[in-house]
Amino acid sequence: MRMLIPLILSILVTPLFADNYEGNLKRWESFVMNNPWGSSSDFWLEKKTSYGWEKVLLVFGYADDYDACDDVKSTLEVKYSAAQFRCMPAN
């Protein structure tokens, strides 16, 4: 059941973002910028790709969102040593 809910959500939500990636990304970034969650700033985890830096994860809801983002970044850098990640302020 725990795996079923995220699967259903991804099936329902993915088509909403498929047609206009750039426009949807701008709206999503604007929403996050204007709606911080919790008492600390939220952070984007970004990955360097051949297209530039791409947002891959939004970290929010921790006492210190930067530390949480940095923990995820460190874990991914160990597993994927050739990839580059960074944490950037979201709001």
C-alpha cells in the first residue's frame, strides 16, 4: 500500500507537467519562492547535467533545510561519484 499511493500519484500528476515543461517549472519555482515551508529557508538539490544545473529535489520541513539538503547531497555524491550536486536556496 505504501508504494501504491506514490505510484498512483505519479501516474495522475505526470501528464499535467508533460506538455509545457518550461512554463510549469517557472510556475513551480514561483510557488516555492513565495510559499516557504517551516521556519527555515527551503533548498533545491540540483544536479549538473549537459544542459546545465537541473532541479531534482526540493528539501523542506526540517529544522535546518540546508543541513538536510547537504546530507542528501553527500549521500548521492558517494553513490554517484562522477555526478555533481549542489544545494541552492529556494526562497
